[in-house]
Amino acid sequence: MSDRVLAIRRCLAEAPADLLLERLGTELTKAYEITETELLQVDYRLAALVPLSGGEPVIGAGTPGWRCFDHQSEVLQDDALHLAVTMRGDRLGVLRLAPVPDEPDRRIELAEVATALAHELVAVRPGTDRYAVGARTRRLTLAAEMQWELLPGRSRIRPSFSLAGQLEPAYAVRGDSFDWADDGQRLWLSTVNGMGEGVTASMLTCLGTNALRNARRAGLELADQAALADQAIYSYHQGVQHLSALLLELDLRTGVVTAVDAGSPRLLILRESEVIEQPLDDQFPLGMFDGTLYQSQRFELSVGDRLFVVGDGVSEATSRTAQYGETALHRSVRRTRSLAPLEAVRSLLGDLRAFVGSDLVDDAVVVCLDWTGSS
């Protein structure tokens, strides 16, 4: 790492939380004679790149910013350099710089700077609202605000897997959510859907998500995690409200998946060009009855398999004349074969919005997981 990059990393680490971009711009001017520095954050709907300094959002797959975001590679056009701002696979946006240094080595250094900026953005997020507000093209509902704060991120990449998830309607989602964590040997993934509307659904999802995290972090087996969350929800709501959930644990070395289906969404596997509907053992939603005992089941993934968890808001979405249904869902899943998980999620939801003819009204969650089989 060059002395220039080290100096910029120190500057970012010492900068006030709300002034990362301004301090970065000053350092880039001194070190690389760059006079224009802009951060384009991807919005909650994955549909616009929003300039932090103000101005019109960037929309359209053919623009330099979106080509950089989609392909996660530098894009040089019109004397402006676009670099991916990504932290451990979580895509936050794009750094746009001008004028562009002629030396290739300096552009490599600037890519390292963009990554350093991504890490600092994640680190300072709890202490300032600037970046969360700056990534919005409209106001979030209170329920949606609560749901987005629950998420572990929207995408993640490790040597043995990559995954991504998205909530819709992004600015007004209520009860749907997802969660994940890994320890290098296992990946835990859950999707949940709290019954009810608005804040009522969000509060139920928040309780269920944190109960599941508490059980997972205590080292409990997957079925016991479901049982603990079930007890927590029933103790509070006495069966009046309940939470649909799908809990998955993937052994990253073998591809063996342990699953607990508690009134969950659908689970699809894309194996080469074939879409396989994974059978699940139906069990009661969390919190429906007192003291429910849950059973886990197992199935195996093959190297290169793509797994989709799809909420009922997807398959049951309707246009004015028809329901989206299984045929359209399978077709959309097959189309994602060549796409990275985040693009796959965007593609599926984009197809769904085109079918509906407008923004989605009912909650929909989509999570996409690729298992590469590498250690």
C-alpha cells in the first residue's frame, strides 16, 4: 500500500463522521490533483445512485455510474473515473472522481481509497444520519425505517458463498425481513414475515429477529433457535400475533443445508438451468401456540447451486388481470443464471414490478444465495 493511500486512510479514520467526503476530497486534491469528488449512494430501492452533495439521482443501466456499480469495476468516461464503494461485498455506491490521473498505478490506488471509504461509511453510520438520509429518494414510513435498521446489509461475499437480499416496497415495507451471519464454516440465513400492518408488523418482526439472533449467538441448534423465538413471541402476544419464518444453516464445506420451516416463504434451487422447488416440512409459525417443538430437515446443495428464498408477496402478486404465479417466477429465476446475486434479486423484483405495472403494494422479500464450494 502506497504512502498516499495510507495517509488518506488515516485522514478518513480521523475525520468527523459527517465530513468523510469533504476530507477525502481535500486529500485527493493534494495527492492526485483531483478537483471533483462525489459519492453516489445506491438508494433503498436499488434503482438510483444518489449524489451525496445534491443533484439529480443517476438512473439507467447504461450510465457510467451504474456500469461501475453493476460490474464492480472501474469505469472511465468523459474524464471522470467511477469506482465501486463496496465493503466485504456490501455495495454502498460509487465514487466519482475527476480529472483522472494518467498513471494506471494511481488508478489502482484510488480503487483502494474507494474501498477504504466504504469501510469508514459503515463504521460511522451509527453516529450520523447524513449517509442514511442521503441515500433516500423519498421519505421512509416508520415501519420501513424499523425494518431497514434490522438488516445485516444487502449483499455479502466470502470465498465459499455470495448472497444478497432486498425488501419491497423499499420505502414502505412492513413485516418482511431477512438476516444472516457466518463464522467461516457455517452460514445462517433467515427470512421472516410478521403478521399485521404498519408498525405492528415491524415490531413483531423486530422481536422475532432479535430472539433468533439471541438463540443463534447462544450456540443453540437450529430447531432450538426456532423454539426459543417461538416462546419469546408467544409470551408477549399470547398467540394473537405470530411470525412466519424460514431458518437455514449451510455447512460451507459440504453444502449440507439444515432447515426449519415455520410457515415460511418458498425455497427454490437453480441448478444449471433447472429450477427445483425444494420441499419443506410445514410447521407452525413462531408464536402461534405455546411450547411448539420444531424439527429440522436436511438437503444438499451441489457446487454452483443458486438458492432463492422468495416471500409470498412475490408469487401472490397480481396485476389487474392475473396472478404472477409459479410459471413466471420460475422463468425469472432462470434468467438470473449469469447474474451476481444482487443483480439477480434486482432482476427478479424488476420483472415483478413490470408485471404488476407499478410499485409493489404487498410486502415482498427475495434473498439469493450462491454456494461456490470453495474453502
